[in-house]
Amino acid sequence: MRFIRQLFYISIYTNLLIACAAMAQCAMTYFVFDQAIDYPIVVIEGAATLLLYNFSLLWSKPVDPQASKYARTKWVFAHEWLLWFNAIIAAAALLWCLFYIQLWAVLFLGGIGVISVLYGLPLFRYENRKVGLRQLPGAKIFHIAFIWVCSSVVLPYVELYAEGVQIDTALLSSLSVLKFLFLIICTLPFDIRDIAQDSYYHLKTLPNMLGERNAKRLCYLLLSVHAILLFFTDCSWEIKISLFLTDLIIAIFLRFLVFKKQGHYHYTYLLDLSLILQFVLVWGAVALF
């Protein structure tokens, strides 16, 4: 049990968990589109996510990481070589897979990369200083959700379109909206957990602006809206039921673990696991029915 716990923490600290979650979400898009999984696209999604999250950590490295009061900051920069190691592996995998996808997908991926970099680069002026998108009030969570929708939904669509496969644009639109809501639902609890930390770093996230109680209510509201919209989406019933079950599981996580035991910060990462669980449930439903 101790080994599993340590493995779980390492997957969090090295960003491998979130990279696997990105791959799972990208692969799930192919099930919704009723198409075979394009593995180079899925690998690109995971590799690009790992690179982005690793360099975001490195970019925000404090002057003295070991003096930080946050355990993750201390661990990450005590093992900084791991970030560089998996970043090199991810970069190699990304470059290799680029040769197996269509040119339009490569160009679109480049556009996503440019928008992703805006997250940390100080290109915007706010309160007489240059900041990245993450420092703009309330922008952080919407930027993350938008990037994930582009990379895990629109990128597969662009690749399929370039290969001559026609996907219903209404299905694309509805899946994009559902994914955007789902990503906000899975990201918002992290910002609720990090209210104190974000205040320390002068980040005005949505929970900082709304207050903790209202931010929690917003989570449940968005989860309800997501569950209702599922049944107006033009995909198979087995997929709808799988997505609905994921919403129920997330509601249980939020009610009994994430929000109830906020002193145990690792419970929040159940939301990252939910991104993988959603794929597993959809894959199981499609395989069975």
C-alpha cells in the first residue's frame, strides 16, 4: 500500500498523471466520433501536455525551492532531473509522431502550442506589470479548459478531416462544450484548494474572486448542467450513460473527499484520475455493447 501511495505521488509530482489523463481524454474523443483511435495523435497529446506542465513548473521555480512551505515544490526541485528526463523523452516522442500525422494537424498543433505558452509568458499588462494569462483575474481556469478542448477534441477532428473523414459538426460542437464544462469542473477544485497559495503568489483565480463557498456551489451547478446536457448530445446511449456515471462519481468525490477533507490536498487529484476513469467507462461500454 505504501508503494502504491508513493507511486501515486510520483505520478503527480512528475506530471505523468495529468499526461495520461490528457491521452485518455483524447482517445475518448475517437469513441464519441465512432472512429478508430489514432495513436500518434494520442501520444502527441500526452507528450505535449507533459512538456507544457513540466516547463510551467520550471518557469515558476522559486529562488530557494527548499525554503518553500509546499511539499510538492520541495520534492519537484529536489528531483529536478526527473522533469528534464521525462521532458526529453516526451519531446522525442512528440517529434517522432509528427511524421505520422497530417500537415493541417501539425499546423493546428503549433497554434495550440503558441496559445499554451501565453499561460506563463509575461506578455500582458496588468496593474502596471507584465504578466502571463495565469495572472489575469479569472483567466487561468478558462485558458486551461480551452487548451484541453482544442488538443483533445478539435485536434483529432482536424486530423480526421485532413484524412477525408467527415464528422458531424453538431457532434463536434456539443462534445467541445461538454469537454469545456467537464474540464472546468475537474480544475476548479484545485483552485479552491490552492486559494491560500494563489493569494501568496498574487493570483486572482475564480475561487479567490467568488469565495470558497460560492466556488464549491459553482462546481455542483456545473456538474448538474453537464449531466443534463449529456442527454441532448448526439452520441450513443452507452457513451451517454458512461459519461453520466462519471459525473455521479465526481459528485461523490467532491462531497465526501475533496471538499470534506481539504487538509488532505492529494484527494484533489482524484479529479485527474476521473479524466482517466471517464475514458475507461466509455471504453468498457463501447466494448460491451
